[in-house]
Amino acid sequence: MGRKYHIKKGDTVYVISGESKGQQGRVLDVITKEGKAIVEGVNMVSRHTKPNVKHKQGGIIKKEAPIDITNLMLVDPSTGNPTKIGRRLNDKNKLVRYSKKTGEEIK
């Protein structure tokens, strides 16, 4: 099993560096072994494909490529701004993520 990361599938993230800097999107998948994530509409690449069942026409298809998790920052659901994430025990003795800017619990 890979490391424990600050983002999860379904989170909204902000890209802080790289070619897609400044863009926001929803995390579609987290690849823990590689330390990468696939974000909707971010880091788009062109793939030349042969005709197959999924793409009957074939040709050039745009799709999301994995982006390094260190280049992503979680967007605080309450304010809509990027924030650092911390972990703490809540009142039910369960480990939860919280926003370091607002102190609010995330999900």
C-alpha cells in the first residue's frame, strides 16, 4: 500500500505548479503507488488511437494525464480557496481532515 495523502477521490483541488497552474478540478482517481492523481479537465494530453469498441472512429483523443500530488492543493469547501490540510481526532475519536485556514472539518 502507498502513502497516506492529503487528497482523496472526489475532492476539488487547485493546481499550484506546472503547465496547468491555476486550474481547478475534481479528483477522478488517486494513484498512491506513483504519488499522482487524475484531475478532471487538468493536464490534458492528446492520444492517437486506433479504432476500437470504445472509439469506433479512432483518431486523436484528448484525455487527462496523471499529475503529481505535490502540485495539488485542496480547495476549502466553505470558502472556495486553496488551503493546507491537517489531521486531528474529532469528538468521536476518529481521525479527520481539517482546513488549516478556517479550522473547519472537511467532509
